[in-house]
Amino acid sequence: MFSKKNNVSNSTESELIGLITQWLGTLNPATPEGIGDDCAVFQPAGDIHQIMTTDTLVYGRHFDNSISAEQAGGKLVNRNLSDIAAMGGLPDRAVLNLLFGADLELAWLEGFVKGLRKAGAGVNLKIVGGDICRLNPGLFISILTVLGTAPSPLTRGTAQIGDAIYVTGELGGSLRQKHATFAPRLAEGEWLAESGRCTASMDLSDGLAKDLSGILAKEQSAEINLHSIPVAHDAHLAAEQSGRSALEHAFCDGEDYELLFTIQSNVSEADFKMLWTQAFPQRRISCIGRVVESSGRAPVINTADGTAPRFTRGFEHFSGS
Amino acid sequence: MFSKKNNVSNSTESELIGLITQWLGTLNPATPEGIGDDCAVFQPAGDIHQIMTTDTLVYGRHFDNSISAEQAGGKLVNRNLSDIAAMGGLPDRAVLNLLFGADLELAWLEGFVKGLRKAGAGVNLKIVGGDICRLNPGLFISILTVLGTAPSPLTRGTAQIGDAIYVTGELGGSLRQKHATFAPRLAEGEWLAESGRCTASMDLSDGLAKDLSGILAKEQSAEINLHSIPVAHDAHLAAEQSGRSALEHAFCDGEDYELLFTIQSNVSEADFKMLWTQAFPQRRISCIGRVVESSGRAPVINTADGTAPRFTRGFEHFSGS
């Protein structure tokens, strides 16, 4: 079962998901109902679209002792809500899986659950069931699976050539603080879905450099003006420590939990920003580029020189961090 | 976060679930919508009842190398389907969480996923999404969360005094083989829900001795004729090795995945068994007792002497096996 060779470490995460999807065969319906978007989408009856998503929070991997139990609980809820936001949906019901060693402090568990409550209460989330399971000492794993509704679900891979690419907020350096304290962009996602102008959407969790490929259809590339990427203050602070540029942090760091979306090409940037600012005066919005035909080029192209940005994440092997 | 004292090992699993439910506060609706039944039940719109359940399968805890990868995958699906069956429901869509070390053999993972496919294909289950996550070497954790429908959901705690208590199949010794190869009682659960005679239902996963309390309402006890409990052949084989009686194995062993349910008191055992046998000629059914007023007595009472059966599981602490 476990071995030093012929194991999963030779495959990237996306390759593994591809293999699992293939092995599942007919059990996996086509996207967006099946595997491959932020949420699965389906219609249980009549006009209702339901959406469903699941996310994991593992001690030592997605958080450590630098954040509080309440923050860890909030992060689990908000990671899921960010996927719901990306579809333009609203959360509804969830089930919770907790797996932990017998040495987990009861007070820590209480803080974690109260963090779930605080994050869920504001958006009317109901936790309707779950499962707890014992693991070896020192381990803590939590999983939340959320069911929601989306009147007009926003999906990936549905943009047209020429559509403008936008991001909310500011990017990079999230691990300094934001990863534990961010607010999922639910209102923004709902507004985009209602606007009728948004052609594709996803949330930024793996970093813009990687996630841009995720929003595109197969024959598309993203032409990006690197200098239009909104750089967070924490990306500058991270750059001081890492020796890399703040822009590289904004482009490549993960866990931004902002929305990445596309807007129809016939809507001017000025018009869209005016509407946006009326709705969300406090939330920065940036047009960072356009969807273009790939014609065999890299998925992400820098408009300055027409080539792939020189800093991009390397191959992300499943054995990597 | 982890400590040798004031940790979760001082609480039983049910105590922990009670605490988590309390800490969740208003995030947890009342049963059967909320925590406490085999599945959560809710009506998304109109007449449809949706049900939702989640179950965990951990290497070294719920299975070991004595079963194949395909059997492990099948067990994960069937554990969930057994909860769906207990509600008289039908499975529909599911999301899958896989967490494993980078040393997991790719061929084993393929076998596991193909085991999921085989178990899900027969009941038209669709796996519409999920999440994969890296853990330390040697670890494998899988979770499936299933959404289904139930026209008339069967619940726990809804039996009346005098109702007859039944179990399907034969009990005990499941760890010898059945835990990895059982078939969830979906058709039986659906038939019971349609019969209009079934007043409460659950699946047997922790053993009859413990699960009987789970089907009762607060003021109820179960008066059981111990000698009417159907003893599996594997319970006899287990008894030869353990030195305990086969009846004790049938009463106390877990992982039977049979249905435990109650039938209205005005339906005679002979009439019910006749109807059952017409529907399921191959599936044994046993009337093992009646729901009685507790009046401060033990939750489970042996009809032979009016006291609690002398063999019952001890306190199941979260630190225990």
C-alpha cells in the first residue's frame, strides 16, 4: 500500500485529480456537475441550482500554532465559503468531519467549534451533521462540506476570447495574516452572478500564476499586464524577508481568497469599475488583462514582452509543499 | 493544542458530539434536520426531502492490509449507503475527500477508486467533487459525503411504547469478513419507509447493545429477548477464538450494517413477517423485543430476568478502540 517507488509523489495534484476522475468513470458526470469547478452544480428539482463543495484544514499544513483555535475554525468555514462565493452562490447547510488524537485539548476543540460558529452565523450557515474519528496523538484534521444555492452559477472555462480579467482586493503575502482572517467575497460573487456580465469566476487559493490557468478554457491564454496586479502591503513585507519581489509574491503566493473573474468584452473597464464602486465602495477591483487565443502559447502571457512571466511556480508535485 | 491532561480522552464519543452540538449553538438546527440521526433531513423546495450523511474510512482504524484496495473503497461507499438505507432513502450525489502520504502506491489508489466505482455504480451514485490533501507518509484517510432523497424519511426516537423491534440479517463476528463485503440494505429501507408501518429506523454500526439506545426516545427502554437475536455463523467462529459466547458477539460486536427498526404495535409479528418474506425472501428478519416505558430502568432490558443484559459494552471513551 505504501512504497518508496511507484507512489503518488510522481504526479502533480492536478494529474492525480485527472487520474481519479478517469478511474471513477461513469460515476463522475461532466463539469460543472462533476469534478473540476469550485463547486459541483446540479438541479434537484425545478429551477433550483444546488452547489456543493468540500474543503480540508489540516494542522501542520493549513495552519499552525501561530493562529488561535477560533481562527482555525473560521478558516475552515471561510475556505469553503470562498468556493461558494466564486460560483455566485449562497451557503445553506454543511456537514463537519473532525479527526483528532486523544491528546487534543478539550478547550482547543471548543475554541475551534466556536470559530466555526462565528464564521457561519453571519451567513446563516447550518451545520446539520458530521462525523468524528480518532487518529494518532498530535494529529488534527477537519473537513467541511457545504451545500448551497446559486440562481445563476458562475463557472470556470466559460469566458470568451476578448473578455477582461479582473481580481478583487490585493494579492500576496497572505501567510503573514490574511489566510487566517480573510472574509469570503460572498456579496461580490452574488452581485457578479446577478450582473449578467460575468462570464467565468473562481476563487484565488493557489496563487494567481497557477489559478489563471484554472479559469481558462482549453484553447485560451490569459494576457496579463503584470504591473496592473494589485500588490498587498503584506506582499511587500514578505518580499523584504524573502529577497523576491513584491510583485512575484502577489503573482505566485497562495491563499488570497479573492475572486478572479472575467467580464464580457463589450463592457468598458470604466463602466464596470463605476458599477462596481457603487456596489462595493471599499473593495478594490483591478483589471489585470484579457482572455486571448492560446495558439500554442503559454497559458499566461505578459503583455510587456509577449512571453510567459519569468517567475512562475514550478511543477507542483504532490510530494511538494 | 495537544496535552496529556484536559484533553478529549476524558469524554466518550457521544459526550464529545453533545459538546460540539452545544458549542455550535444556533448553527445546529433541531433533529432530524440537525446532528443526531443517521442522516440530516431537509426540504430544499416543495415536497422533496433531501438527506445528507458523511462517513470516514481510516487506514489502521477501519481497515488494514487484510482487505484489498477495492474492498476498502467499497466499504467507504457502503458505510454511507447504510446510513441512507436507514432513513429509507436513495443515494444521489457525493463528494470525496482523500488525504494520504506521498508514499501511497498509485496502483493501490487506483484500486481504491475502482472499488468506489463498483459500489456506487449499482445504485446510480454520482461523485461530483471532492478534495485531495497530502499527509505524512503511511497515512490514508478517506471521507465520503452523500446527498440523497427520501420520500418519507425514517428517523430515530420516533417509536411508540409497545412497538415491536426488528433486525435484518444476522449479527456478530463482522470483522472476520462481512465488514469489508456487506451490501447496504437500501431496498429494505425503501420498502420499510413505503410500508407506513415502520416507526423508527437506524443502521447497526456500533453493535446492537449500544445502538438500541440510539433508536429509543428519552423515556423509552428496549425489552429484548436475548435468545431471539439472530447469531451469525461468524459470531460462532469469533466466539471460538475469544472465549466469549456467540450471543455476546452478536449483541456487542460492531459493523453489522444491518437495519434496526420498529413496527407499529398493531401489526402482528406473523403478518409483518409474511409481508417481509414476500418482498425479501432471502433476507432473514427477527423480532427481538418491544419498546417499553423506561421508568428509570436500563435502556436495554432482558425479558428473561427484567434486568440489563450482563454483557454490555463498557463506557466507550474516545481514547478507547
